[in-house]
Amino acid sequence: MPTRADVSPAGALEATAPVPPKAGHVLSSPIVHRAATQHCRFFCRWCGSAILLAHERIGLPFAGPYLRRIEVRSVAAVCSSCSHVSNFSLFRGSPGFDTRHGLVPAEPRGEVVLLDWLKCHEESCSYPLPLFVQTQEPLAADDVPELASRWNWSEMCCAMGHRILTPTWIFGRPVYRFPAPIR
């Protein structure tokens, strides 16, 4: 066992001093992490992949009544793995509800864009369904119809359970207007 006389204060400082890099050695840059924020985590019904949408970017639809920026019971999103468009909800009894869905902290990735408010063909229904897409690169309005034509639109329905058909803007019938992002 070393005694106090065996350990010098200068020796202790030398052991903890940083080692200078050797010539030609490249120092790696520090890893930059963005702060984790609340995300809605949904699971695709077809392939089981997780879909993470930043809760703030989709208008906090599943927050308390005083925090919500949009009032909806479910949202539509596109699975990046299997390209299915589906309903997702955190409200029991709403189309797209699953007990596995929930809010989780996660690091923001890509951009979440509100593409459209999908409407069912029921005359008396006043519950449009917001369609969100998460992209890794900027999305241009001209590219959206071509991209959306590759998605599987089967089994889409509004918050009341009425069937939503594939939007006609995909086929170029009416002029498509790119919605502004929710801030």
C-alpha cells in the first residue's frame, strides 16, 4: 500500500494531464446531439415499423385541450418502410387507435410536413383528416403527386369511420395547393 510520501502532488497532476495529439493525427469532432423532444410514436399496421412524428410539428393534436393547435381525433401518416398511408390515434375508440401508440422522447429527424386535409365523401361529415409526411430532404410541391401515387391508400377513413378515397390531386385533376406548415 503506498504511503503519503510515495505519491507526489506533481505526479498526480501529470497522470491526469491531457495527452497532446501526435503529428498527422486528426482529432475527431465532438458528436452533436439535438435535444430530445416529444414525438408521437405510431406503429404501422402492415409492417410494424415505428413512425415518429414530432408532436410539436403536427400541431400537438394529442395534447391537453389548452395546448392543442389543431383539433382532431386521428391523423394520417405515411410509413417510410412499406408506403402505406394509415390512420393513427392516441384516443381510444378513434380510427387508428392502438395501445402500442404513445408519446416518447426522441431526437428530431428530418422534416414533418402537413400535405393535405383529407375529406371523406359523406356529405354530413365535418372531420377532415390531416395527412403528415416525414421527409429527410426538402419536399417540392411539384414532386408530391408523383411521390404520393406510389403510396398504398387502402383502408383510409375519417375520424367518424367514413371511407376516404385516394385524393384526386395525385392524378392532376384539380390544381394541387401545397398547405403551409403548422407553426
